[in-house]
Amino acid sequence: MNPPATAAKAAVLASQHTNPKSDIEISQAAKKRPIIDIAREKLGIGPENLEPYGHYKAKLSMDFVKSLQGRPNGKLIVVSAINPTPAGEGKTTTTVGLTDALNYIGKKAMLCIREPSLGPSFGMKGGAAGGGYAQVVPMEDINLHFTGDFHAVTSANNLLAALLDNHIYWGNALGIDARRIAWRRVLDMNDRALRAIVNSLGGVANGFPREDGFDITVASEVMAIFCLARDLDDLKKRLGNIVVGYTRDRKPVRASELKAHGAMTVLLKDALAPNLVQTMEGTPAFIHGGPFANIAHGCNSVLATTTALKLADYVVTEAGFGADLGAEKFMDIKCRKTGIAPDCVVLVATIRALKMHGGVKKEDLKAENLKALEAGMANLARHVENMQKFGIVPVVSLNRFSNDSEAEIRLVEDKCKALGVEAFMADHWAEGGKGAANVARAVVKIAESGKSRLKYLYPDDMPLVEKIRTICREIYRAKDVAIEKPVRDLLASFEAMGYGRFPICMAKTQYSFTTNPDLKGAPTDHIIPVREVRLSAGAEFVVVICGELLTMPGLPRVPAADSIDIGTDGRIVGLF
């Protein structure tokens, strides 16, 4: 494949901070091809198997997805990262750039990533469509309403909430204890005012007042089910298994008993089909589903990943936030539920971020600091060791910045070599796929070697408390977990109901191996406090909420929404 080369790119310096263009300006200048042409030429998919949403995005026919079942799978590459810092790591950018790079070196590659949530897009993090010349397009659509999948998930979740309260209003034949309702409403926006509310106020006609609350849509069990469902029947079954609350004698009440799962499936029917778009270099990409990795399982949909593995020789997907959250859940939840396994893991870092993990303040990152960099390498080393515990061979991709010194680069490369892994500088932000060709070649070498052999962190039959302790000790290097008796009793009740074989979905700050977001590097011998546990019977895992983490985020003092606007020509500005 010819390298990406344009006059604009020729003028781009191999550095994020010296480029005068913003991500959205680069994206808006990109020349997109009709998605029907991308599907036909790159994947052999005819227009009769697509449902276009305009010219540049489409949903894939579920009948076509079913027709692929007999095909062999390609190689699966998972991209994760060190614990994120304000310096930035560029994990999604690397995921996009690496996929383009695999095509650049002559491989048939496809991308699978999550849909961005409106919460971060208008909050602090910004969008999640990549950056620079390693982006998926149309960027504005992807970061905003896209094909409406998140609205469908929100509506299905809140339909169940409405049916639950309606059932109680009309006599409560199931005997649901209003004090033990487990189902919460959701909204795909950061809104701290909705974390804890009282509903049904205003008199008898409005129902029975009770405490309630909202989570963000991407933390919901419906989103998790949506992303783990294998097909429409599996989706309906899982929705029916949702436990919405308990009776006075502690018996679970499921969505199927409210006769909600059929209508919920109807709302999600169209959304379940994978969304096809393209990168700026014309690489086909599935963007489907979007659970957060700090409060959910952090992977795009099973349907998108398994379908892509039938269509391409290499599939590159992303596991959200640091590898202690996204990659651990990818292995212990997504792989366990589907039987897929990565052939290689790419860990993303920047020298700037590693120096922050070594104690350098953001304003001082431009200066060479080998001592801090060496200290910060402990964070990357921890993630490397963790991936090796899963039996997966990792490679390190370092996003290049103009202030990275040769001495700093050599230090990281030498330290990684001592860990038994290779580290490569990558310039895909500035150069597209060409800039990550060295990473792509290393990935191919590892994937083709067949050395990766997935091992789960814990067996299915391990008690739930011990599964939690295993994750905390093996991945976070904690001394132990602190679980109060009411939480232990609730875990015991889950086991008594037959859910003891479920995997664990840890909900924890993404910024640290501890529950203290300010404690960077690679701390050891800390205690992980478990505040709450939630049963996700439909998604088939147990959510364990640690420390101060909230399932409905709030907006920062200066939200990204302050800078987002639209001109008289209809062009969006400020979305990044």
C-alpha cells in the first residue's frame, strides 16, 4: 500500500505540540470516501448488506454478520496504556495509527473501537476519535450522536425503570420492596445533580416516593449487555436476566418478570448492528458500543470484534484507560465470555507521561529529566509485567513529542529491553500510518510467532471475595482489600443465588494502581477499599466499586462545552 503523503502532511513536524492545526481542523480537511466504496473495496461487502447513515457511515446487516460464521479468524491486537496523566498518552490515536500502519506495510487490517460518550466530550476528556492524522472520520458525527446507539441504550434502560415504578404503582403484584430496588436511571451526560434523587413526588397520582439516582449511560448494565451480546436472541435473554430489585424476603426480581425484555430488545434492535466508518487513510473501522473502563468493562462490542476478525487478517482494538483496568477486563471478562484471545498487546506511553509518574509537574515536562523518567518507568514496567501474567506478549509504543531527548528515548528503550519487551517511538499523529510502521512490524512479528497464550487471572469457581483480592494483589500490587461486613454479606448472597462463577468488573480510579488518583508511579502494599458491589446478572459479572469512584461523573470547573460552538456556515469548532 502506498504511504500516506500529502502536501499538508509534508509540512507537519513529527510532534504533537508544534503542529498549528487542531484535531478537528485536520479531520474537517480530510477527504472522505463513500462508505459503500470502503465496504466493497476493502472488505468485500456489497451495498445490499449496508444500511447507510448518510454518505460516510453505515450499519452492517445482521444477516451478513451471521453469514460470516464459518470463516477463520484473523489476528487480534489489543491496545492499552499506562495509567493516564494530564500529559496525555494517545491510546486511541495509537489504535487508529497502528491499524493504518498495518495496512501501510501490506497487511489487511481493520479497526474496532468504542463510541465516545457525550459526557467526556462536553466535560473534560474531550472526544475519542483519535488525533492528528490518525483519526476516524467523520469525527464530529462519531463524537456526537453518531448513529443513535447511545440514545437507544439510554431509552431501553429508562423504559425498564419506568415499567418498574409503574408495576409498583398498579399494585406491585411481584411484591417488590421499594427499599431494595437496584435499578437506576441513566443519562449520557455528566450531571452530578442527578446522582441521588427522590422520585414520584407531587401526590398520589405520581406513584410512591422513593430514593433513586442516575448513572451515566456508559456505566449501565444495558450498555454492558449491548456490548457482550452475541446476537439478538442473546441480547433479549440477557436483558430478561437483569435483576431490578428484591422482594421483602430477599428474592430477586428480574426484568423478564416485568415483561420488559421484549420491548427493551425492540429499542436496541437496530443499534445492535455494528457501525462502519473509516480512518483518514481509508482503513475500515467498526465503532460500536462504549462502556467506560473505570466503571464498566471498557471494550467495544463483541459483535464488532468477532465480525472484524472474520473480515480482516489483523484486527486492532482498544481496552480503555490503563491496562490495570481495560486490559484486565478485556482478558477476564470479554475473552472469557467469547473465547477470543489477543495475539499481542500494545502498551502506549509518552516520555512526558512517564516523567509525570516520576514526580514532574506538567509545566516542567519540556526539560530533560532522566531521574524522574527512570522513576516513572516503574508504572510502565508494572503494566508490562501484568500483561505477561496473562500470557500475552506486549510491545511498547511511545508517542513522540518534540521535547523528547535522545537520552530519554534511550533510557526507555533500555529499560524495556531489560523487561524483555521492545519499545518504539511512533509518529502516527503527524505522519499517519507511515509514522507507526515500526510498531506494526513488531506487532506482526509477535502475532505470527504464536507465543501469546492467554491465561485468565482467576478461575470461575473461585469465591467472589477471592477474585476481588486476586485482582487487587496481582494487578494493583495491593497488600489486601478492605470489605465491610454488609458488602461481604451481599457478595455471599450473590453466590447463594447462583452467581458465584461470574467474573469481577472493578470500578476504580484510572489514574493510579491505588484508589487515590494522585498517587502515581507503581505503589505497593496499599489497601483497596471496596465501597459497594452491584450484581449485573444480565451482563454476567459483578461490579465492585472501590474508593471514591462515582458512576455519574460531574463536569469540571471549565467544561469542554465552554469552547464548543458552531459557525454561521454550520462548521463545528472546539470539539477535540
